[in-house]
Amino acid sequence: MSYFIFNKEFVDSIYRIAENQSDLNNLNIFLSDYKVIEDSQENFNAFKFGSKSIVRYDGDTIIFKDEVQLIKSKSNLQYQINYSKEKIKNFLENNKNHPLFSRWDSYYNQLNNFNLDSITYPSNKSLEQYFSDLGQPSFHILQLP
């Protein structure tokens, strides 16, 4: 099962996601401070790949809505990659002994070496879906510990 972690104060505020129990256990947060909802791998992947967004949670149920993913331009994708790299770099600099350090270090390098010209714009796939389709590691920034 997968996990969606919400800010308890705001039912529409997703904070982190975890693909499995191990990833959940390795988040750098106090789980008791958050609302953690277990959900299906299918919904996790739909959110991760951008085909669904989260409207809110109600009790232990997440309300999703369908989305159409669109990368409009090369500059739009470059902005997204730079944003992700900045967040990942901050994690790497401050968590050298974290159990998921290698995963995120490799993903940072994958983003850093990504050829933006390998995508035809506009694209109806998220970067995460693009990587997954190529058989490469694919992570949503909300999976970052």
C-alpha cells in the first residue's frame, strides 16, 4: 500500500507521499503531526504521474480529480527540473547518512543529465511518466524525505 501525508490543519494540503511502508518510515517528519492515509498503488501512481490531483481528504478517504498533464515548453520543463534539483540538493547536503541518500543522489544526477531536447513540446506526459516509460527511476518531489 501507498501513503498520502496531509497537514492536519488543512484537508486540501498534501505534504508528502510514500510509495510503501519503508519510504514512509524514512520520511524526515513526525508522523503523529500529520494525517496519514493509506491508499492504493494505482492512486499513488496516478498522482505521481500527474493524471490525478488531490482535492482534499474526508476522514480516511482521499478525493481525487482527473488531470491532463501538459509540459507546455522546454523552458517550463527546465523550471520544473531546476525546482526539483534545488529541493533534492538541499536534502542531499543535509542528510548524508540518510538511508535514501543514494536514491536521491542518483535521481539528482539523472535530472542534471537529462536532455530537454529529447521531448517533443508540448508533451501530454509528466516528467515522472516520461522517465517511467523509459524504464528509468521516477520520483515525485513529494516523495523526498
